[in-house]
Amino acid sequence: MRTIDSLSTLPHPHAMPQTQTARSTGDFRADRRYEYARAAFDERDFAAAADLARQVLELAPDFAAAHAMLGRSLAELGTRDEAVEALRRALTLEPADELGVRLDLAKLGALAPDEAITEGYVRALFDDYAPKFDRHLTKSLAYRGPELIADALRRACSTQIRDYRFGLTLDLGCGTGLMAQALDGTCASIEGVDLSPGMLEKAQKTKLYDALHEGELVSFLAGRATAEADLVVAADVFVYMAALDAVFREAHRVLKREGLFAFTVQAHKGEGFILGEDARYAHSEPYVRELAETAGFTMVIFERVSTREDRGVPVPGFLCVLQR
């Protein structure tokens, strides 16, 4: 885990991308055909995209992005078995899955939903997204997760007759630092963790964090001391995680007595969790409540909220504040 000390010094995209950012095969002819294939796919001419992807693979047989393009195009054309074969070939060539083909395989029923999103994919997605993240999220998607969490914490503190101030705060999936901005002035110290170096670079520029860590959030929590934090927050981060058992368990362990754990999830009306059509995980109310009880938390606030919009329509979610 790399660390950036910031005293001395978490997509969210509208939808997961179905094509891959520019890459090179090292062959100009193959690269040009791949760009044509991407354009055809974006124009929904899937037959042309598949044909062009095959032409790329004749010139560059191990070009993972072209296998992914072929698989996605065949899936759109209804040729499932061939699509799965192409997507699996892409995954074999790039097992970290920066291309995100696990999502396509899960959609085709060829992979368990809880295996669809990898650290490699999330890192690549947000590194690419970092330069436009804040503007797109707050302007285009009307995102307000951090503000909702800060308000809920204020109300929770009022209800418990305690000051709206915290000691050490851990910001899980901190992204560019929007949560730290919403909590500015309320935390004695705050540390953030994120998979994406690009996001952490933006977060560092806020100068609000005492330290920033590059890594996976459960591993980050597991490396922290027991009962060291007053507050753990996770704004719109669990949409990229299936099971939440480990993060609830570790959050409970690192919190002091009466410490708070505040987070948002995307809502699911059934049981457990699902991988939605928007390629995000959604969690049910019974699932969240059972996890909280099992981990030893007391539910302080559980509310139905919407932290963002999708094509102008509010996306349903839950906001929770738990107490150790």
C-alpha cells in the first residue's frame, strides 16, 4: 500500500463504459481498424464492430481490447457462446481486467455477479475519470452523497447530545476529497484511502487530509489499530463492492466506543445484494440491517435517499449512521 503524507503534505460515472480507452497494438493498421471498430460500436453497428475487431485480431492476435470489443459486439448480436469465448480470451490476456470484461461475462450469466468488479477495473476506471470527476459528478449527476452524510452525522450527534466534532476520521474510497470538504472543520484529523492514484492526486490538492493511502479499503482497515477512530465514512463507495461483511467487521474493530460509521448504498428491494443494469451493486435494507447487528453496531439513522441521478431520474439508495 503506497502512502502520501498530506499534512507535511471513490465510478462515479453515469454508467460503466462498454468500450475501452485508446490503446496501441504497435501496428498502425491494427490500431486504425480498432478505432473504426470502437466508432461502429458507439454507433450501435455491432456487426461492423465485430467484423473490424476480427480484422484487428488477424494483425494482432493477442490484443485484449479487440477480443473484448468482439465479445461485446457478439453479445449485442445475440451470439452468446462466441461472445463468452472472446471475452474470456480478453480476460486471460489481461487478468487484472482493466477492460471490465467481467461485467460483460456476469451480464451473460458466465460469471457470478459478486465476481464482476475487480480492483484493477475500478483503479483504471477512476484514473481515467479523475480529471473530470468533480465537475461531472456534481453538475451532470447532481451528486450530493457527502453533503447528505454530513447532515446525517450532524443530526445523529444532536440526537445523542454530543458535539458535532470528531477525532481521527477514516474516509473510505475518498476519491478527490468531496467527503473531506463536506466535513471540513469537524475532524481533528482525517485520512483517506482509494484504489486510484489519479483520484488521490486530486484529493491531495485539497490539503484537507492528514494522510492519503493507495489501496483496497478492507485491507486498509485491517492494517489499522483497534479502537483508534472516532468516525468511518464511505460515500457512494459500496456500489463497487458485493458482500460488505468484511468492511462492517473491520469498521467496528477500528472504531472507539460510541464511534460512528456513516455510509450510503444503492437500494435493492429484494434480499441480499444484486449487480444492477448500471453495473453497480445494490444492497437491500434487510441485508444492511442484519450486517449491522451481526457486527455489533447500533442503528442510529437509516433513511431512504438519492445521492445522484441517472438520466435525470433520482437513483434510490439508503443512508446509514451506525454507532459502535
